[in-house]
Amino acid sequence: MSKNKELGLEGEQLAAEYFKKKGWKIREMNYRYRRSEIDIIASQNDLLLFVEVKTRTNTNYGLPEQFVDEKKAGNIIKAADHYILEIDWKGNVRFDIISIIKKGQIELEHIEDAFY
């Protein structure tokens, strides 16, 4: 497995633990619909949360969240629409980003309502 893939999986696990500690139920990890993937789907009360996790070891090319462009957000929204229909969700929905920088210590930033 490539180092980038390993870093990404580690970031997703850190993000899942972050949400669990905050009382969220992790419903899915790495949910796939066609060519789209949602890193984490979580719920709490009547809120369904779709999360994109971006992990980097430095900020030389920008902050991790800057790598969620319009195309990526659109793909996540399409997959989310499919998931919502699949489970017949009737509550509220939100799209967040978890930005992780891992250089020595870990810096995790939760960006709520990041897109849509």
C-alpha cells in the first residue's frame, strides 16, 4: 500500500474517532456509489453527516481542505443523494470536511457546512 493511501486511511480513522468521542454514530466508512466515495457517514439525532477527510504531512501546496474542489464536492453530493434515497432518510443533512495535518503532532480541524 502506498504511503499516501496509508496516510489517508490513518486520517479517516482519526476523524472517525473524533466523531465517536463527540457522540456521533458512524454509519458508513468509505461508502461508494459509482465512481464517488464518501469517507465517513455519521448521524446524531435527526442530522445525517457526510464527511470528506483530507490528510497531509505539510502545507507546502495548500491546506488540506483546499483540495476539496467543486468536482469533488459534486461527486460527494451525488453519492450522498443516493445514500439518502437508499436508507429513506427524512432528517437534516450536512456536508463537513475534516482537515488533518500530521507533522510530528496531529492538527485536526472540523469544518462544518463546508459545501452544498
